[in-house]
Amino acid sequence: MARTTVVPLGPQHPVLVEPIHLRFEVEEEVVVGLTPQIGYNHRGIEKLMENDWKKNNFLSERVCGICSHQHSTAYTQAVERVMGIEPPERALLIRTILMELQRIHSHLLIIGLEADAIGYENLLMQCWRDREIVMRIVELISGNRVHYSMNQVGGVRRDIDDAKVKEIESALAKFDERFADLDAIMRKDPTWVKRLKGIGVLTRQQAWDLGAVGPVARASGVDYDVRSTRAHPFCAYHMLKSFKPVVREDGDTWSRMMCRMEELWVTQKMIRECLGLLKPGPITVEVRGHPNGQAWSRVEASRGELVYFVKGSGKPALDRVKIRTPTFANIPPLVPMLMGCQVADIPPIVTAIDPCICCTDR
Amino acid sequence: MADDAVKATIATWRGEIEGMKKAGARFVVLAAVDHLDDIEVIYLFHHEGALKEVKLMVPYEADIPSITDLFPSAGFVEREMVDLFGAKVPGAAPFLELTEGSGIVAPLRKKRPGAAAAAAPAPAPAPAPKQGVS
């Protein structure tokens, strides 16, 4: 009988940029047990949000530097629901454009990091070069590359004029070729395919039971995408015909990455459709009073379903804000993914859930 | 906003959660809300495109049984509730590493356990009598 050895990975480790502790039990080279531990990066953001609800737009962006606008949108939408505010259509379209631009750069970032995790540094460079196209577009729109500060309760703070629309369209055209290259590499390149296919399998039932979200759930056949909900529409997704959830069946690491690749194509189409739907009009509505009541808000962030709960009692300070981030939901499914895998496969399997510990710990 | 909300008591609560499981609902998250002496736990489920809440209000001293036997995905958020509110969830250990050595206890409670004695301000020293300058 093989002896069980404990291998601690993190909270500080060269492979993991952010602090999470994964306590592996291995027998020879095979993982037989895993206990994940989070909380090393807790910043008390939910406590800080028991503050002026108008300032929380900016604070919610600071939960994460990758999906900052998605956090801000989820928060803003929750407050708007409490206060019964309907933002103008143009503002909803601008929010959607930024949501999807952020999805492109987030997916390119994690595809690059996955390439790095398997020693394919050239692909990392290529992905991050392409990601720069999006970073420049968001800088053009908002003046910022990371925290855009575009949302405000009742609408958005900056408009996208016709000149910017043309620049965005021209930048998006560059992705036709870039995505085609990347897609071909991810489907056919032996380095990529052999290292990722068949490892870290999460079955549909496991994904459902453990509450997986985003590309992690959809790669396992769980058709769960908040953008497709008609009961609780958010941003301008209900207006878009080009949206179609990407769902795959195999549930392995390769499928999770392919899910993101295919979403890049869909996202590019959605941004173009949004740009075409922009009609002249206001970008904000007047907001009076303070939130009095409670509401849930869900958005489909790049990593999956992001949930905000907001409760106010008619005062400037909120009573409670609860944030459930996608990685928080995707850490429990890591356990079945990693059980039985080789130690050498741990980095690509962990990277493929696109972990964001900054979000998770808040 | 949730489409449906059920206010449960500790006696009816388990039945409501089991009903969600039988219906094939998906556990989304729970949000704990502080009401000074009581804690309100709002469980959010997603079922057939609709959001459903099960609300439970109990005193802080009462046990809140875990639902991880029915919804394993609730484990992390239950443990977080122990950390941030000092709620009692049998079997759920704190895990945020907040409390060890930091003196922080239940930071999201408005009236924190043991805070009254600790927070009582020390009497201010009597001002020194003004010295006249002659």
C-alpha cells in the first residue's frame, strides 16, 4: 500500500499568483485528497459597503481588477432594483458593451495563463498581445484600463460617440484573424491538446450538485448562463439576437478552455450588435432618495454567475451588501476535478477554473 | 428580486429546504442579515428560471442546522456566516482566518459579542488646571 504524503500548495507559491491554500494528499504521483482553504486575502469589502450607497459603485469595482465593471454593474443593478429605477436603453447597451469587452480580455488572460501553466509561453505572449486591443478600447471609452468607473445608479457616466463606435468596430475587426488563429491552436496544437484533454473531468451531476458556474459548469453540460434568463433580464442582453450560450459535454480541462474560446466569438458578435443598436438618447435618469428595501442582482461575469444582495432602510448607509463571486462557487468543484489526477496536472486543472482569489476573499 | 419568498420558522425550515431539493432547485447563495439580537438567513434558490427565497430568523444563540447534506455547495458560505456573524452552524468551522490573533469577532454584527465591555471608553483624564502667568 502506497504511503500518503501531504503536499501543501500555497497560500504563497510560485504557481499561484494569489493566496489560496490547497492541501493535497498524494500517493506517489496521484492526488487522493484535497482540502481547499481560502480567506488569506479578506479585505472586509462587505463591511465597507455598509456605507454611502453612492460611493459603493467605485468600491465594488475594487473587488476585482479583471471583472471590475461586472462587479459594478451587479451592484448598481441591485440598488436600481431596490429604488425602482429603470436606466435608459442607451446606458444599458453601453454597460453591455463593457461587460462583453471585459469578457474578451478576461478570457484571453486565462487562456494565456493556461498556456503558461503547460509551458507554452509563446501562446501566453500571443494572448496577452491580443488582450491589449481590448485594454485600449476600454481606455478609449472610459479613460481607464482597469477600473472604468462607468456605472452610476440610473445609468452610465460617459457616452460612446460615433467616432468611438468606429474605432471600436475597427479594433474588433482585428479579432477576426486573431481568434481564428487561437481557435485553431486550441483545437489542433499537440502541446495544448495532449496536456489538457481528458484531465480534471467534472461530470454534469458533480457540476450541478457542487454549484459550479460559468464556463466551468457549461463545459460539463450544465446550461446555466444568467445572460439567457428571460425572467430576470439585465443590461441589454434581452435585446440581443446574437447571444447563444456555449455548452459542451466532456467536462475536462480542454473543454473548459474551449468553452471560453467559443464564447470569444459570441462576445465579438454581441458587441457589434450592441454598437448597431445604439440610438441617440439620454444615458442617465434622475435619482432621488435612498434605497429602502432589498434586492438580489445577478450578472454573468467572465468567470460565471456573480450575485449581489443589497438591503437599505432609506438612509445613506446600506444595512447589508452580500457578494457571491464566481470563483467562490467554483472552488468546491475543484475537489472532484483533482481527485485521481497526476501531480503534474494540478497547475493546468486549477488554472482552468480561472480562479480569482481577490474576488473570492473580498 | 426573488420571484417567491417563504418565511420559515426553525420548525418548518427544514421542510422548505427539502422541498427545494426535491423540486430540483439549485442553491445559489445565502445572505445573512444582522437584526441586533437575531440573525436572518436568506437562502436563495434557482428553479426553472425563477429565484426563490427561504427566510429564517433565529436568535444568535440558536443553532442553524447545515444544509450541506442536501446542497453541498452551501458549505463555504455557511462557514463564512460563522466567521462574519458568529452564527452557530453545527459542523461548520470558521475558515476565513479572521479571528486568530486579530481580536476581530463577528465583524458584520452591529452589536458584537463582548463588545460592550471592550468598547466602554476609559474615563477621560481631568484637565490640568490652568496655570496663571504672573
